[in-house]
Amino acid sequence: MIVRRFWHGRIEAAWQRRSVVWLMGVRRAGKTVLAQSLPDADYLDCELPLTRARLSDPESFLRASRGRTVVLDEIHRLPNPAELLKIAADHYRDVRILATGSSTLGASTHFRDTLAGRKTEVWLTPMTLADLDDFGAPDLRHRFLHGGLPPFFLANPVPEHDFQEWMDAFWARDILELFRLERRRAFQQLVELLLVQSGGIFEATRFARACEISRTTVANYVAVLEATFVVHLVRPYAAGGAAEIVSAPKAYGFDTGFLCHQRGWTSLRPDDMGLLWEHVVLNELHAHIGREPIRYWRSKHGAEVDFVLAGRSKPPVAIECKWSADQFEPHGLEAFRTRYPAGPSLVVTADTAPGQSYTKRFGNGLAVTFTSLRDLATH
């Protein structure tokens, strides 16, 4: 069994904050295998009737588990999963629990409200650079084309039919269970269009016309996709300046393999690398900072910065993604720093060696640090 060390560390850190940890992410991201790989943990599969019977009396189960680490996999199969986790968080804090289940459970209002302040969330993203090391295959081109879901990544050749099977299962086992959507064709058509146009500006009216549904329905569907981690909306960063884009988000699909599949890419050209690299950088940011907001910046004159991280009371970190350092043009960062002069300006490139970050200055004195993706978290 492959030990995903980065994620073991994230789960251990989460347990330092609270005894109940919710491991979330899209289906087939590897939640079950990761949970089974935790050392000295009692693994329980809640899909099994015997397990559900054992957990029917939460207090008795938790009393017997004092001082233990317990994995409750597929916890959404229990009649009332939130009740068990609430009792554990409030009265049995010496029981460390890792719960996994359908992403739709985590998206439900009842689940979120009941466990507010009682659980720590760990978002298992598609495979990171650290995962590539653990899988013994640090080939970015392979990661781009196959994607970051472990079964797809390990398949050879690219498992084209599995992408549609995943979409069918997502609809049948996730969407129908919680959201009760009825128009499958329109929903899946929207997902396919979002993947084809991943990384572009999201305009609901344009998608509504293509899918033959209302603008409101598009907005509702995208909210579902965002709640289930299939689409990520990156909203604009702006302090209200008249020359800035302030409302139109960019929509990113969750995985490069699905993007390539929907675009019909069975091999990669040099021109494809930049877009896929941008998606992998976003994935790495999600893995490290979870649900903290990631923004982009664009002026109405066309100047743009790929990603902006803006913590409370901290100057914004501006991030540009370039497959090669020689592709970088400073215009976007210069325009951004004219408005927001404080904060680091980074260019993440595939050809900057780990541990070899360097800084260059451009026309107006702008200092830009070129860094590898492995070193991005250190800046």
C-alpha cells in the first residue's frame, strides 16, 4: 500500500486541532485507501450491515474506543452520521475519528450546521507533487494527461472509458442522493462545457444558452459542482477600483485528466502545457491552504494575474504560472503592483529547480521571485 506522507501529515495536524476530522474530496480521489493506510487505526466500513449495527448505539461504541483512532469510512451510509460525530466531539474527545463519505454529505446544510466548530476538514485534492514522489512517478506530463485520481493515474494507457463511468457514478451516487436534480442531460452538458473551457471567465448566460436552461438553473448547478469539488470558482480580487474586474469569476475543472478527456487530447503539444500547469498550481494551492480563498486579478484593460492570495491584514501574494520562465511577461504583475504595491510577486515555473528560487527586477523596479512548485509553499 502506498503511503501518502503529505496527507498523513495533514490529518495528524488536523487532529491536533480537533478530535473529529472530516476527510473530503471527489470520488476516487483515494480517501478509502488513505484512511486504510493510517497506522494503528481501527478501520470500519459503514457500508457493511454489521458495522452499522455496531454503531447503532454511538455512546457504547465510543466508550469502547477510548484512547483509540477510529476510521469511519462511507459514514453517509449511517442513518444519522452527524449525531455520532457530534457525540464524539462533545463527550469523547479522547477518541480520534477520521470520517469519510460522499462529498454531498459534507455539502449538506444539516451536516455543516450540526458539526460547526466540532470538526476539522481535510480536503483530499487530486494528486500533488508529494504524491507523485510517493507513487514513484514524478512525471508531470503523465500527471497532466491521466489526471490526479490515483486509479486513473496508475492506468496505462489513459483509461478513456473510465472518465464517462466516473461522470455517471457522480450523477447517480452523489447528485441524485442529495440534490435531487432532474435534468441529467443538461447537468452533464454543463459539466462537459465547463471542463472544455476550464480556466476561462464564467458567464452564466452563455452556458444557459448552450445547455438550453435558465441562467438561474446554471447558477444552481454550478453551486452544486462547487460544493462537491468538481468545479472551482476563482473570484476576482479587487478593492473596488473602477478599472478592475470585480464580479466575473473564472471556472476551473477539478482535474487535468478530465479536462484533457473532454478536449479530446490523447497526447500533449507544447501549447497545451501552460493551461495544464496553471491547473496543477491551483491544485497544489488547494492542497496546502484548503478552502482559504484564492482569487485572480484582471484590469478592464486586459492586464491579469493568475492567482492572488490575500489573508486578513496581510498584503496580497500575486502568483503567475508559467510552464517556462522565459514565457513570463511582467505587464500583469506591474499593473497589479501599481495598485497594490505591498506583498510578494511570484512566478511559478516548471523549469525552476527546487531550492533554486531567484529574484529578478523589471522596468519600474518590480521585484519578481521565480520559484518551483515544490517551493511555492515556503514563500
